Amino acid sequence: MSDAPTSSKCSSCCGYAYAHLLLRLWVGLRLFMAGLDKFRWGNGPTVSFGLENYPKKTGPLAKLMTDNSFMPQWACDAFAATIGYILIPVGIWVAIGIFTEFGLLAAGLVFLALGFGLASLPDDTEVVSNIGLSILIVAAALVTAKAKNLSLDGILRRKKA
């Protein structure tokens, strides 16, 4: 009879660890792919990735943000010039799971910044459907972060013990 609570506790712990892994990987990969998309130009067989594509992709977005919000052009240009370079490392950071809670907080703040940028565009329905959902997923990943056994943090912690 004493094995039942321990077994149940272990199953619950593994469930949280798996849930945390899935949530963290989704957030990390979503951020990474969103950042990578800023360097993509074209579609299908004509697609190319490169640094030269970045201003072609983000320049029109900065102009659209400036035209449709209270923000000055320099702020929109600065946001557009940096967001792709922020998305990629934060995505990798979260997916790997080093300093997990801090990485997830950074991811949540990046999603908030994206939401602010999208809210300044004329059609901001994506803010609620995509960005709002992403922030909820980050929050769920933070809630399950105590079970970060399947992150680099968790693996390093086990090796020390």
C-alpha cells in the first residue's frame, strides 16, 4: 500500500515534466521560426534566406506600424531592425532549457513586444488569436517549470546530485 502514493506521485511528476517539455519546445521553436522567417524572401522554389532579405521584410512592417500608430518612425524602425535578431536566440534559449524560468520570462516579454507591434497594425486580430494564446502557453510552461527534469537545467541539476 505504501507504493501506491509514491507511484502516483512519480507518474504525476513525469506528466508535468513531459508537459513542460512540450510547452517549452513549442514556445522555443515558435520564436525561432518566427525569427528565421524575418530572413526569408520569396515562396516555394524561389525562397531564399539571408541577411539581405531582413530589411526587405521588416522595412514595410515598420512603415505600416508608423502610419497606423502613435509611435514615431525611429521607434518602429528600431523595433523592426532588432526583433528578428531577438527572436532566434530567445527561441534557442527556451528550447534548450538553460535558466529555464528566466528564458520563459524573456519569451513572454518578446511575445508581449510582438503583440504591441501587431496591435499597432490596422488589422490586429492576430494579437488575440496568436500572441494571446502564445502568452498563455508561456504562462503554462512557467507553471510547470518546477518539473524541468527534461531541460538542460534539470539534467545538470541531476548530475550535481
